[in-house]
Amino acid sequence: MNWLPVAEIATRTRIPAPTARRYAALFKDFLGGRKMGRVTKYPEESVVVFERISRLYNDGMVTSEIDDALRTEFPRTIDVEHKASTMTPPGDGVADMTSTFNEVMGKVASCMEIIADQKSIIDNQQADIQKLKSAFVLLARGQKRLKSVPPAPPIQALPAHIAEQTKALEEKDAEIEEIALKLSFDTSDLKAKLQILESELVRLRKDRREMEKYLQDKIDRLKETAS
């Protein structure tokens, strides 16, 4: 079986590497990753799953909905490591639980950072689009003032080079109107994606609080048992 790191999968699927790492963290049960040295690698067949996750996010689905969809389309591929069964002293159990707690919190924090970065990128894109729209508004006002000028002689009466320039300007005007319309659609799409990211960030924060409480209760009970 051919095993691939996340960077290679990102190259094959054209998914940004930070986004691919987020997918790997959120949907590891469906990807069959395996730790090889310091790097986690995934079977080549998981490329299809990465692409499917990307399409579902682009369709506007949130993480919980995507998880449900993947359950119906792909088998879960959790690897269970078989280790010799030994009695663990209560103190070691507390240490293991603390280690697990820190690891999970690190992964949650990483996911939240990735979502925050994406939100920042979208905010910057919206600011750039707003600047372009303002520029097009000023251009439209200038065109309106030009149209209020008394009409020029018919194109047939103008010299050939001026007629060609006038025709070229009319074509540019049509292109600008088309770009302005496309920018309006892009702004709407960005707003929708931003709302999805914000709701996902809120859900992650809630999950983190609940997980902290759950794991802290476990640690407290193990400490009580050890004492």
C-alpha cells in the first residue's frame, strides 16, 4: 500500500496544506492515518475522502453534517493498537489522562487557530472587494457625467481612429459592468462562508469547554481513587 503525507495529499487534491491538516484532524476516523516516525501518513485511497470533504465544505455544510455524510459513504478506519494487558498503578493512570487531556486540547487549539486564520483571510478579501466596488462606483459616476455631455457627431462622421477608440471604450465599459456584477456575487459567497466559519468556531469553543470539564472530572476521580 502506498502511504502519503498530508503535504503530498494537498498537492494532489489542490487543497491548501493547512486546510488538509485540519481535515486530517477533524475526520481522522475515515482516513486511516498511521504514525510513521514523526510523520502521520495516509493510504493513497484516502485522497478520495479528502476531496469529498472539500466538496462538502464548499457546498456549505458544517463539520457535524459532513461527519454524518461520511458515515454513510465511507467505512470508519480506526486502527486499534494491541498491547499486552498490564495492571497500571492509579498514579500512572492520572498521568496518562493528563497527557491525553493536553494532547486533545492541543488539537482543538490547532483547529481553532486554522479557522481563525481562514476568517482573517476572508475579512481581508472582503476589504479588497469593497475597495474595488468603491472604485467602480466612482467610475460609474464619471461615466454618468460623460453621458450628460452633449452627444458627439455620429461615429460615421468621426475619423477612423477615433471611431475605433470609441468602440474599444464601449467594450471596456461592458467588461467593467460584468466585473462589478461578479464582485457582487463573490461578496455574497464570502459572507456565507464567513458565517459558516464563525458558527464552526463557536461550536469548537463549546466542544472545548465541554471536553475540558469531562476530562477534568475524570482526572479528579482518578486522583480520589489513588488517594
